[in-house]
Amino acid sequence: MQHPLIYSVVPVTFRLDLKDPFIFCAHHLDHFPAGNAQLGPQTPPQNKEYNMYYGNVVPGFPEHPHTGFETITLVEQGVVDHFDSLGNAGRYAAGDVQWLTTGNGVEHCEMFPLVHEDQANPMELFQIWFNSSPEQKQQPADYKMLWREQIPHVIEANAAGQKADIRVISGQFKETDALPRPPHSWAAPAENKVNIYLITLAPEAEVTIPATSASSTRFCYFYQGKSLELEGQQMDVKHLAELKPDVEIHLKGGLLESRILWLEGEPIGAPVAMRGPFVLNSEDELNAAFKRYRDTHFGEWPWPSPAPVFERKQPRFATYQGGEHKEYPEQL
């Protein structure tokens, strides 16, 4: 695709390779069957049938460590049970976003209970690995829930009435601000211009994304639909475009509903040393972090197993401050 505003377009099967301040983004999609009494699948999995199945019974990712970066988990379908070494826990689901700053170290698990016994349990989410500044890597771990009822939407319609729905996960879209991010996030200060949107275009709907700074990184991932017109160029589904940041970008949907993940932000500009789930600034820092994890496990794991889940009927909620504070979406 030759276009002065489109730097590159690449196909995506699972992982979106991004640039500073983003590390990468995984687009997970598993078509889990109906659940059994233990919240696992009624039909046992065959070989490596699913991408997100590391538990013995319930799908998901049992207890594992992180340090030095942030995970931003945007759920499109399904249910997630979260537990961590800070003593926090919660359940969130389709439309919710969890923003975790791993700071100087945390263990957590992300399990996907199959809560429906009489129908399939599809699980779809984006998990963005987002870098932290050197100073933020030294801060205590923290997290925040962005509940679907509270996430701002901007609705725009063209002359024919076709609507664009922009969910503002981070930053700002025109005059609409996102919910606050965790305080030790690179995305928290407005000057870092970390804008994350989930965009849904009705058939043939249009939207224009405002320009950001010339130094920002900018990506558009077209993940559902038939076709997308990007600055007058046709873009196929499951493709990632890197774009010029300091200009407006015009999008127009095809004959089917189109869904887009939009990512942009100022780079941190620090060296990156990454080994598995640890992201620091040098090999010496990585070695020290792995030693600290072997010695401390980033705190005691306070839960009865490496892969706990809540009961089937548990509503969405989150705890903070080691479980001292609890919130439910309807109480916000």
C-alpha cells in the first residue's frame, strides 16, 4: 500500500508488533464450549485446541509474575477472574477493561470461567503490553478497573445517518476524556498523549481521528468486518497499519460492521531489556529482578490455588488495598 500517511500494513494472526511506548498486543480469541460444574469445558480439549488454556480445569493463565510494564486487558467477549499477590481479586467481563501497572513486581492469575452451562462461552480479549518509564518501574504495583458502564463513548453520524461509536479507553477523543488511569502509568499524564480507542463503524459509517504530535507512535488494527477504507485506501480485515501521527486520518467502514483498535502515544525513549514477563532497561536489571523474584516471589500468594475462580453466579466486582475496599459497577 503506497500512501504518504500510511507507513506500513501487515497481516496479523495473533500478535501485534508495536513500537514505544507499546511493547506488543495479543488478540486472543477462543471458542470455548458450554461449561461444566467446575467451570471448565463440558467437552475436553483436544491437543492444543485453544490458545488460552494453561489451567488444569478452567481455561486461563494461572499464577505468574510480571515486573516493569503495564498490561491493559480489553475484554470483548467472556468473563475473567483476577487474583494477585497484593491480595486483590475481582471478576470482569465483556466491555470492561483492567489496567495493571506491574511496577516493581506482582504475581497474578487470569482465569476464564465458562459460566454458561447451556451455551458456548466464546472468549475474546486484547491484552496490550505497555511500557513504563524507568522511574515507574520502581513503583509499587497497582491496578484499576474501567467498567463498561463508565467508559466514555463518542457517537458520530455522517450525513446519511450511519454511526461511528468510539470507546475512549485512554487519553482523549476530541473533547471527551477517558477515565483516569493508574497514577504510576505512562498514560496518566495528558502530555504523553496515550490515546486508546475501540471503534465500531456501522456499515459505511465514517470517522476522522484528530492529529496527534509528530513524535507519537500511531497504529490502527482492523480486526472485524469485511473491508475498511483508510485514507481512501482499502485495508483488509486482520491487518495492522502504522500511520503518520500529526495529521487527521479518515476511516470509512465497508458493507458490514467494522471494528478497529486504535493506539497512539508519545514514546518513553528509554532502553528496553525484556526477558519473558519482565521488562526493564538493562540485562543487569533483569538479572537482579529474576533473583529478587526467586527470593521473594514478589510477595506471598494468598489464594488457595495457583488458578482460583469465583462461583458461577458471582457478579462483576473488584477489590483494592489488599481486599479492604470493594466495588461493584452498579455502585460507581
